[in-house]
Amino acid sequence: MQYSTKSFWLTAGFLGALIALSASAARSEAQAETISPDAAHSRIVKLLHYFVKNRHYSKPRLDDDLSSIIFDRYLEHLDPNRSFFYAADIEEFEHIRWRLDNHIRRARLTSVYQLFDRFRARTQDRANYALKLLDNGFRFDIDERYRFDRRDSAWVSTPAAMDELWRQRVKNDYLSLKLSGKVCTVAAACPRAIASRLLPS
């Protein structure tokens, strides 16, 4: 099924609500190992669904096709360059793709929050690894190439491949900052400047 531009923006509305609610829960449970929706979050999703279903002039259908689009957009927003999630993560949560419409209608957000929580764990893992790389330093006498745009690349399959991707990424950003005079001589002394370029805010 093809969706109009206006219907696409409704997708963005649902997506925005899911992301905002997930992030809100993450902030309120910053010290917790996992996050979960509360009653207020469920009410917001119910209201959004009600207004889209009953008040929008085009009366778009929240069905499996739109569910799949929302799922893809959610992943693209969380990890647009495919450098945090593993292929196994995507496979594990693939069952959400055709069920998001049902979950939204029923305001059952647990699966969305679980996916966001996995993303949060992956970003923390990458942050730790990036800091380790900065502590160890880099060799700049090696001829190698770094692919900036990974939007159409396959999801990373193994920890070794993820580490190599991040070695190149951190090295590239460190070198860029160093050449622009924005990084300390000792990398470990100023990790925040580099981390701000690498990790989602």
C-alpha cells in the first residue's frame, strides 16, 4: 500500500510520540537497568490514536502496512547509520513490525520500550569502547578508509566487526578534531568533545 505525504507525517507523529515517551522514561529511570511505560504514557498514545482516527480529515488506516513503516522509521531515528544495533537485535525485535498498530491501539508500549532499552544498552557499550580506544591512542601511518554513510549497509553481525567499525569511527573523529585544534593532545583528558560527536544526544 502506498501512503500519501500527509499520511506519512501521521507516521512521524506516532513515531515522535514513541521516541519522546521512551526517552522520557529513560530520563526518569536513569539509574535503572531497564525502562518501562507508565500510565501517563499510555494515555498519551491513546489520545494520539483517537485524534488521528477520529479528527484527521483523511482518516488514515493504522494497519500492518503503516505499522511496518513506523517500525522502520523508529529504527532509522534511533540508529540511522547502523552503528549501534547488531543484526541479531533487529532480528529479535522484527516481530514488532506487524504488531505496532495493535500495540498503539491498545496503548501497550512494552515492546517499543524494550527496543529503546536495547538501544540505550548498545550506546553505553559503544561509549565505553570509545573511551578505551581514546586511552590506547591510534596509529596514523596506516592507509585505510572509513565509510561515513552506512544507511544502506547491512546491520553489523559480530562484536569483532562492531569494534572495528568503531575503531575507524573514533579514529576518524579524533583526527578531525585534532586537525581543527579542538581536541587535547592527550585524548583521554577530553573524551566529552569526542563522545559528543559519536553518540546520540
